[in-house]
Amino acid sequence: MQRRDFLTQTLTALAAAGVSGPLLSGKSARAVRNIVLLIGDDHSARVMGSYGNPLIRTPHLDRLAREGMRFTNAFCQSPVCSASRQSLLTGTYPHRTGVNLLFTSFSDEKNYTIAEHLQSHGYRTAAIGKMHTNNQQPHGFQVRKDTAEYTRWLKAKGGPKSVPGDVPTRDMSKTKGFSVEQWVNPGVRPEPLYDADALDTYLAREAISFVEEKSDKPFLLFVGFHAPHAPMNFPVEFAGRYRPEDLPPGRFGPEDVPWTPAIFKDLTELQKREIVAGYYTCVEYLDKNVGLVLNALDASGHRDDTLLVYISDHGYLLGDHNRFEKHTMWEPTVRSPLLIRMPGIKPGVCDELVELVDLVPTFAEAASTPALPGIQGKSLVPVLQKPAQRRKAGFREAVFSEYLVDNMAMLRTTDWKYVFSTNQYDLGLGYAIGENRPTGYVQRLYDLRRDPDELHNLAGEPAHRRQLETLRNQLLAVFRETHLEAHQLPPNLTAEQQLAWFCEPRDEVSDLEKRLFPHPERYEKKK
């Protein structure tokens, strides 16, 4: 039986039994009617005031952190947009969704989303902004708006308001494609748009319109902002808010030099600081739009019956390890901000290891609907309901992430991190290291207590061999338990060969992927 057929039959049976709509009873009933998920794009948790950054101004996100639970150890399932977003939409790992490569189309037939689930239980559903499904299918969202609708809106109003010629703005023609101008913005100039005409401001207004609609039904709303993703655009009103000289880039060490993408090798110190200043400015613009939605929810009377969550699809390197990107398993890229405001839950800080796949089961439980079948996530509701003094390690022993574009996977505990990669392909999209790239399988082992910046790889040290093998076996166990083809694993493979087999993506590869990631030997394997 196809998975979609099974899911349809399950939902039909539940409906026949009278199971539909928010069913919470007792103490948690006052709780959740509506669910709102706000998503930043490439937003590093380190660039938020509530996560300890004294230089960034994020008053609205900081307010949400004060009013809810701030998670300090939340991790994405993949440090690339499409794989991460479809994973958190389904509550399953990327190798289960079938979306591991950047431009793979998210299959509606093979997956079941939280939007489909809640719509079947009486919810209105909307996705406003970036979803990166690489297709036009609804995936359970009755309302869907993003850049195409924004472009039509802008055209219908006669175009954006003109910015005077004497106002310094960015040459947007240089931000197209995959060149260094995606990041480098001399003078940290804004795009030639006012705030009222900018994309993310439009998306915030559309989200507010959905929230303010009169309806007897509860709603699920995803809002995918485009900031602060490269080319890190922000409107004219936000120019000049951060000085490059005040914002040093992240740390890197000798081990990072051979792995530096060619596009970043020759950046000057000023260019690096300008990238960081542009990113910070874009985050402040993002925060403004989060505030618009937050204020609208409260003003419309939904504050006390709405589960409100803020995350990023993954983090970002701001000069750390000599890079300005994600696509790696270092902490700044795989760690996500996670803020949850939920009715009846006391504000606080949670240090538990959690994954973004945990959001789908959290939403299902908070809405008192049945659990979705076949998911890898665990509901955070029990964690949220613990008294602060009892909140300690125990929810997860380790977290998992994978980046199969680079045949890479990670297993992280509280104190240690293990990363495996076959390292057989150089990256596309302008991130190639070049002809001097190291070759062969790569294992990385970091002692996070002693080396939080992950500058010293311990994988080759005999004293840490047992620790490496323990974590490697745990990573293999995750794949064996969750991979749909685990029963086909060939016999007599070493542990590294087994990981290499699991880390090969099984995506239905798009023509765009083949053009931008030119690895014909990879695609030949799929025939």
C-alpha cells in the first residue's frame, strides 16, 4: 500500500470516529487554538539580543523570548534551505522526505504535512512567504503567497515609490547569479526600495490580513521571511544602522584554510566586516517585520489562544571558519534560534537538545489532534510544561543533521560532535574550493566543552578513538532506524562505507540541480 493511501485511510477512520478539530480538555484546554510559525532565512541564533549579542537590535524577537521559552540547543535537520524546510514541515528527516538536494521537488504523494493534518481537523491553513518546495503544489496550505504575488502587487500599484538619485543605494544587477557580489556590499548600501514596498514587509502585511480574517475555525499560519538570506537586502530606511568597523567577523584557524571556498579566500578585512554589517542590518529589518505580526496577533485577541514559534531554517557562518555560508556542520550553521510562546506555559530558558522535526509533533499535540504517522520528531509539550527547576538534559541524548549535497551527516551530544563526509564532490553555486581541495573520506570530532569554536579536529588522535567510534555507531544507528532503504544496506561494509552508502541522496534530481551542481558521476548512479 502506498504511504499516501495509508494516510488517507487513517484520516478517514479518524473522521468517522468523530475525531476532528482542537480537542484539548482539562488543564491544557485553555491552551492552543491557533498555531503560528515565523521563519527567518539563514538567521544565526548568535545575531539576536536574547541569545547574548550586545550589538544587534532585535527588540521584537527579544520580547518574544521574554514572553516564552527560549531554547539554547535547537538544531536543524539540514544546513540548506529546501531540505530543512520540508523536514520541519513533515516532522521527518530529509532522507525520508526525499528532499536532500537544493532544487528537488517536494513530493506531495510521498509526504504528509502538518498543514494537511490540521486542515483535515478543521483548521484554516496559510503559508505566506518562502517555503522552498520547488513546485506549485499546496501541500495542505489553502492560502499560499510569496514572491509572485508580491511582484503582481507591486506592479498593480504602479511600481515602488522612487528613491531620489542622491540617496546611495545598491546596484542590484550585481547581486544576480552566484558571484562575490551576493555578499560584498561596498558601503553597506540598501536596495533601492522604501520599507513600504519591500518584499518581507509585504509578506508581514499579508500574514496580518490572514490573522485578522473573521472565522470560527482555528488557523495554522507559516510565515517564511526572506531576510537575512544573501544578498542581504534591506530597505532605504535601515541604511547606516551598523558600522563595519564595529563588527568583526568570526574566528577561523589553520585547519580551516584548506577548506575555504575560493570565492572567500581573497576577501579583505573591510569586505568581511561589510558583509557582517549588511547581515546585521538585514536581521534588524527581519525583526521589524516579526514585530508587525506579533503586534497584530496580540491586538486581534489571539495572544491567549495561539502557539507562536520563531525559528530559522538553519544558521549561518559570518566569517567563522573563513566562510560566509551554511552548508557545513559547525555550530553557527546547524544551531537554530527557537522561541516558543504557548498559553499556560511559564517563560524561561531550556537547554535541552532538540531538533526542528520536533515542531510537527508539538503542533499536533498542542492542537489535541492525533500524532502524525511515521515521524522522527518528539513533541516538546512535555518539555514546555516542566517547571524550570526540573528542566535538564534527558529529552534527547543526541541530535542529528545531514547535508547530503556533500554526503555529510552529524551526530551531536551535549559535549561532543562527530561529522562524516565522503568529500567526493566539490560544491556548486559558487562555493567550490577548487583544484587544491583535500580528497578522501573526512571525519571530524570536536570536544565542544574545551573547543566551542570547533577549531581543533580530534578525529585523528588515538586518545579519542573510542569516542569517535561510539558517536559514529550512534550516527549509523539513526540511519538504520529511519532510512527507508536500510534493509538494502550491502553486507560486509566498514562503518565508514556504511555511512557513505546512507549519505548518498536518493532524490529525483532536477535539471536545474544538474546544471548548478555539475556532478555527472553522481547522477549516473541514479539511472
